[in-house]
Amino acid sequence: MPIPKVLIVNDDPASLYALENLLADSAQQRGYHLHTAGSGKEALRQVLRHDYAVILLDVSMPDMDGFETAEAIHSHPRSAGVPIIFITAHYADEMNRLKAYQKGAVDYLFTPVIPQILQTKVEVFVEMTKQTIQLRKKSDELARLNEDLRVQRMQELERINQELEAEITERKHAEQRAHELSTRDALTNLVNRRSLIQQLEHAVASADRNRTQFALLFLDLDKFKEVNDHYGHEVGDELLRQVAARLTAAVRVSDVVARLGGDEFVVLIEGERAAANAARVARKIEQAGARPYRIGSHRIRSTPSVGIALYPQDSDCARTLMRNADLAMYQAKQDKGCSIRFFHEELNARERERERWSRELRQALDGDQLELRYQPQVALETGQVHCAEALLYWRHPRLGLIPGPQFLPCVPDRALLDRLDAWVIASACAQAALWRQASPPTRLGVAFNLAAPQLEAELAQQLLPLLRRHRLVAGSVTLELNETLLLDASDDAPPLLRQLHEAGVRLALDHFGSAHSSLATCKQLQFDALKIDRAFVHAIGREDGGSDIVAAMIHLARALAMQVVALGVNHEQQLEQLRAQGCDYYQGELYCQPMAPADLIDHLHRTGAASQACAPDSTNPPKQRGQRP
């Protein structure tokens, strides 16, 4: 009888030797041969020459990795059913684990492997192969039986057939056990309940070890039973598949989406700011679920109710956390006015407050309740004003005039913040054009900040056409970027800022010192100006070295060829210190509060600061980057 063979594939000779030695005794005792291959291509050549009981396949190999090798092996009719066990040193790489099962793997092990476990798994498939070989041998013997002996051997054949049926049943059970090792839900291809529990327990251990937190979102669909009863289970199953697709699209790649069964789904969110991220993801899920589902000729609405529980605030174990998230979801389902609920009531109140701010701010955008006020940036040497920062205010019908820093942090809706930025950019550019078209013309530039938490390519698409439409010359517009915005900037930020700078937009690093941005970032992005955070300006003259810190910042800006603007200058003592240290501009209440556009021009004329600011364009060309006023 042919002897079963086991193939070990690994590009690392040491690992290959270790695995071979690990299985050597088992191979001798259980009666199978070990073959080795040092690459995916060599493994394919071996598979064409031999039949294998099981293949132990390394994931990370050059030229042809384990996933590609597995796909090639299973694409050939001869080797399509060969079991493959992936072995990798990359621990807890769940995406690779899932990819392996999608490629047909029966198991996925991490090194260093436990010898007894690996030997037992290999012996199972060797034993199955032996049984298969034996079945083939018996079938061949039956085929060679002489017809004359058929009647005499009928009872023996019936006995053999019973054995064959028992062996086939046993093999199906073994295949079913191997299939149960899969981590995916059969209907939606999401993570299943068993895998979710394992990942939750891992998240608890990681949070305890690193003293971090994570969030669990529990959701189900409203009126799902009615959909099943009215349209049938096929439509219900398709609805679940479409819900799974929308959930996957609404979360980050690092988040885990699982189906527990029926219409119950769970999202696991790890990382910093878990509570805020959970609320954001829940809103995205709510928005995604609000759209109707098209299934055949049917247009079905089934919105989700979402419950949120946080670890460790709401529980000290995975199963209790899931139960608490389920309870919060049930409360959300009972509350017709809100489909998202935290298990912790304080967070619910905070979320309702944020929703109220967002709703009222949308009304403010549509109802012309927003306005820009301008605060000048004054040259210390000449007292002239060349630029004014546009500051956002909200004339709230109930609370009165509110400055942007008081309400913007309460707005979690990214799309709404993008709308606000578009409005500020358009309004500031239009105001700069109006000043230049006035009689006499006013060469007063505008500066503005962004409310959105990230830099996007759409910024150039919004701003550059406005510069051309209003015929604003280079240096008329300054984009002020907060340090915190740069910390989260993507790789697309440097080319975006270079594009704006080349188009004549000045760049200023706002609130320098508040978020510890690196000098390399400042140099790489080529800022025209550095704005010292008001906290450092307020410390000037104190015993804690506030003046020395500001002086160091000014020297740093000089080294990077940047102009310096001091924020929050409220006292003459601060102004004198800044002048002595060589600061270029200052901004603050010492000169004036933020004003409406017309009031600002009147103020500049009254104070005499308008002599240069109001000069024609030809007599006051824009300064080059780094030039002193």
C-alpha cells in the first residue's frame, strides 16, 4: 500500500529543518514520509509529482508567498483537495488568518508551534489518507472480482459496503470539524460568534495590559421579522448580506464586524478615544441604514438600533460587556427619538448635546446666522496692518453671539465641518476681493483656519478657483493650520500644501507650541509664518521663563525663514518684550477685538494703520516668504 506523504514548505532553511525534525519521530511511528520545499515554485513541482496527505505552508516567502502558492495548488485538479495548514510567525494577524481560510486552508498556526498539536493535526490527515488509500485498494479489489464469485461474495460485499459507508461518514464528520474551525459566518462572510468571543477576550487582555479602552457596538434591525414574514427568508437573507456590506463600509479596516445570528451584529472598536470613535461609527451606521435596501423588485427599509458599551467603564469581562451593549441596544429600540444609546447615561447626554449642536448649526448655515469678524495682525516695527484673521461667529437665536472655539468642538459631524470650512473660505475670499474693489482700494489680506479635523485634496479644489474668480494676487490669502491638524495629516498633505503655496496662498503654522509638532514637519511643509500660541505670550515676564521660551521660538522661526506672529497680546509689557526679541507681527485685544469688515476699515483709518494697508497693489507688492516687514 502506498505510504502517505507530508510536504513542508518554508524558504528559511532553519525553520524548514526545525519543522522536519519536529515531525520526524511521528513520521516513523505513524508510517508516513516527509518531503520539503524551499519555495512556492518548488512546492508546485513537488505537488505535480506526488500526492500529499497534508501540506504545511509558510505564509511569508519571497517571489511567491503562501497565499499565492495555496491558490495555485488548489487550482490544479490533481491537488484541488489537498489540505493546507498555514504556519506563520506573525502573531494575531487576523486579516491574514481570514485570507488563509478564504484560500482553502484547514488551519492556521503561529510559531513557535506546540509539537504535540502540530503532530496530532498532521496525524489526523495522514490517517484520513491511509483510509482513502485503503478504500481505493478495496474498490480495486472489488472491481477485479470474477463475476462467477459475485453471488458467493454478496454477503462479504454488503459487509464491505457498510464499512465504506461508515468510513465515508467518518470522513464527512472530519471535514465538518475542519470546517467548524473557520471564523466566518456562512451567510454574510463576517466574523462569527465564536471568533468574536475570542477577539473580545484578546481585546480585554490587551486593554488591561496597556491600560487602554475599547468599545462594543451591538445592533439589530428594526422590523426584520416582518421582512422575513412578508417577503420570505430568501429576501431576508439578502437583506442581511446587504446590511453586512454597509457595516463593513462604515467602519475602519482595523475594526471587527461580526454577525451573532439572526439580525444581530456586533462591531468591536479598539484604539484611542474609543468612546468618541464609537459614537462616530454608530452615526455612520445609522446614516447607512437609513437608506432603503433594493432587493429584486422590493424597496425595503430596516433601520438599525445601536447599543454601545465601553471597556473597562461598563464591564470587567467580555461576556458581560456584550450583555450591557445588548441592553443599551434594547433601550435604543424602545426610544423612538434616538436609535443610538450608550450603556452609560452620562455619555448618552453628551451625545444628545452634540446632536443638538449639529442640528442647530445646520439651521444656522441655511438661515444666515453665521458671520466672520476680522482681527488685524499688526507689524511691530511700523504699526501697519497687512492681514486680518477671519474668525467665525454664530449669532445664535437663543444664546446670542458665540465664537467658533465654543461650539466647533461640540460638532462631531465631519460633513458639517466641511460645509463650514467651505463657507468660511468663500466668505473670506469674497471679503478680500471687496476690500480691493473699494474706493480707494485696500490691500488687506485675509487669513483663516480650518474646522475639519483632516487636510483633504478638496481644499485646493475649493480655494484655487476662488482666487482666480476674485482675481486675488499672490499673498492675499493665508491658510492657518493648527499644529494638531498636522499631527494627523496623511501622506497627501505635503503635495497639497505645495500646490497651494505655488498658487500664491501663504501658509502659517497656527498656535505653535500647543501640540509639539516636529521641526522636520515645519521645514518640510515650508510655512511662511509661525504663530506663537497665546499661552506662551501670556507667560512673558513671569518667573517660569516665559520670555526665554518665546525668544527661542522666534529664533527657531528665523532659522526656518518664517515670519513670526504672536497671538493673544493683551498688555503693553508683552508687546515691548516681543518688540525687543524681534517678533514681526502681533494679534490680540491690545490692538482691537475682532470686528465686522466695515468697522475694521474705519478703525484702521482712525489709528493710522491704514496708510500701507490701503495702498494700491502696485505700490505694495506681496512680501516674499521669510521677508521681514
